[in-house]
Amino acid sequence: MPEWMASCKSHKITSKKRYGLGTTTHCVMVQAGRTIEWDSVVTEYLENQKMSWHCEKPSRNDGTFEFKPAQKGTEITFVMDYDLPYSIFGALIDKLRVRKDIEKSIDDGLRKLKEILEK
């Protein structure tokens, strides 16, 4: 991820398994000026098609990447669902700043990932 997503500072595999269902990772991201770290586990994996993950701490974060051949290259779909801590305050911060920062980071990152995959 650090190769294609500027907000990702580190993404390391923490399990003996290098890829596939059950693989665990540790990620360090900078979003909206804050450094956030989490551990995740791959919950769904179809080689060259789909990968989903789940993490609980410091807050819930679930996501899925899907890759589909397209007429001119690869179509990448990314879906993420997350909860920020701090209940109402977290929801307000998310609406005002975090969500926009994450969306921009993902859009920029996916464009770069697409370029890398299509080389």
C-alpha cells in the first residue's frame, strides 16, 4: 500500500501466511493530520478478484477491493466502512474532515494502483 497510497506510511504482514484468507497485517496511516495504527485480518480472498478485511482496534474498519477485467484495463472497486471513536464527537469530526480526507486519499491511491497494475 505505501507504494500507491500516500497516506499509508507502513503496511506489514504479521502472519506467517503471506496472502490469502486469514493473513494478518499491521497498518500505519496518516489521515486528517492524525497517525492511526491498526491490525487487520483478511476475511475473504479470491486471487486476482477480491480481498476483504476486518479490524476492531482502535476502531472498527472493514474494507473490500474487487478487481475486474475491463475493456481497457482493470476496473477497481473499493468499499470501506469504519467507525471513529468518541461517539457523537467522532461522527462530527468524520463529517467535517476525516471522510473527505479519506475519500481523496483513496481516489488518488486507486488511480496510482490502477497505473501500477496495468504496467
